[in-house]
Amino acid sequence: MQRRDFIKGSAIVGASIASAKLVSESGIVSARTSRKIHRIIQADRTKVGTLPILRAFAGDHTDYVSPYVLLDEFGPVAVEQGADPLRVDAHPHAGVTPTTYFLKGSGHHKDSLDYDFEIGEGDFMMFNSGKGAIHMEESGQKLHDEGGLYHGFQIWLNMPAEHKLIDPTTTVNRTEDFGKIESDHFSIKILLGELMGQKSAVPTLTEAFYYHVILKENGKVTIPTNPKHNAMVYSISGDTELIDQHTLAKNQIVLYQRGDSDLELYSKSGAELLVLGGMPLDERVYSYGPFVMNNEQQIRQCINDYNTGKMGNPELVNM
């Protein structure tokens, strides 16, 4: 395996703009504090390694998605008992924090920081790559032994310029680290940030929020946000009504304008969503493959560090 095999080009691949879909009878009454919609985007199907994914954005729409830079949904895909793992071979990252969240199944993570572990349903991993590290990802031992669905998200948080060259770290967070909200209309798991008096114990390098929201039948929720923050909602399943009678369908993401606070969400038959956002970094982004930096010289340094082994040995990580 040659190190240069992993540096093929930019990870920036745009997604499709979705055509507007309106509901005939609204379950939402917009208020003066309701956020206005910027754009609704349809996620595109692609593959990373042997893993099928849906990509909502990757390096584009920065003004509306920062501090995030990429959103991939992997699966759901059925894994047969004893089958070869779905796998993304050892590859480097620098200047970005890939997060992995499992809805179903299990995963195996191994990296050049000497971490080698399994993560499973409900777990949340953050790989703060900093000045550079290598990791490998594949479906886990439990799925191999028992079979089942493999489904989750890899979403990248950009690292602020002042943290781009810090030492890399890997952390895994479990159920007890997350805030939870339950009501007759919805349930919310707070992976990052805080909401309605509940908060996550997971630290971040920049202001960011990440909520897993389940709307029950005829469920409605108003999610307040900082008007200076970006905000977006990705539909995992079901149809969700937004303001102005727009509908968010499965595998679509809505990006909101800044300046107002509330995200108004309603579903007649129920829906499952991710709600994300945070303070825009307002810093120049240079992306080349898995490296996300602030200028071309930093990218060239990342490539050199990777090719000279300063980020670790991909052969050892892949074992």
C-alpha cells in the first residue's frame, strides 16, 4: 500500500438542489422569530471504500454549514452474518474532526494513535486530527458474528485556525455523556451543545450543536438557536413540514439563513432528523482530500508529513 494512493484529490463534491415541495394544510404557524430557509438539498449517493453513503455536502455551502464541512450518511445496509466487513482502508486526516455516530450496528476503528476499539449503537466518536493522523474504519465484529443493519453518520467539524496543528486525539462517548429531552411530541438526544436546559458533556473546539430528533406522529417542536449561528436539518426518515409550507423529505437537508432563532418542525406521520449548526468560523478553507486547512502551504505540509510517515504508518493501521 503506497501512501500516495490516499491523496487522490479534493473531497469536495456538490449535492443536488431539491425541487420545492409544498404541503396543502400546514401544521406550523410561523412566528417573527422563525428562521428563513436558504436552500433544500438532496443528498447524492456515492461510495467511500466499499461503503455506500449518501452525501449531503462536502466542502460546499460553507457560508451556511460552517463549522461543519461534510455530512455523510452511511447505510442503512444489511450485513450478512460472516460476510466480509464494509471497509474504508487506512487514510489520513488533518485540520478537521471527523465525528462518527451509530444508529444501528457496530464499527471497528483503528488509528495511528494506538487506538483500536469497537463502537456500537448510540456511540459517538470524535477523531480530532489536528496536525495529522491516520485511521481505518470498518463494520464491527458484532455485525460480522450476528449480521444486521449498519447505519450511521460521519460528519466533519472544521477545526479553528488556532487549533489546526494541535496534537491529534481520539475520544468515544456513550449514552451517559449526552443530554436527553422527552415529551409527548418528540424526543431529542443532545450529542453536542445544549438545548432546553439539557446539555452534552462532549467538549468541542468551537461552538457547535448536534441533536438527534425523533418527531412522533403529529409531533411538533420549536428548536431555539443563536441567531448568529448557522443551522441545518437533515431528514433520516419521514416527511417534515418546515415554515412556509415547505416539506423536507427523506435524505434531504435544509440550510437556514442566519438572523432569526427558531427552527419550526412538524411531522404528521413521524420523522427522524439530525439538527446541526454552530458559530461560523469565518476563516478561509483549503480542502484537499482528507486535509482541511487555511492555506495552500499548510496543505503542502500535510501531504509531505503524510508521505514521510509523520502521521503514522498506514500499513500498521490497516492490519
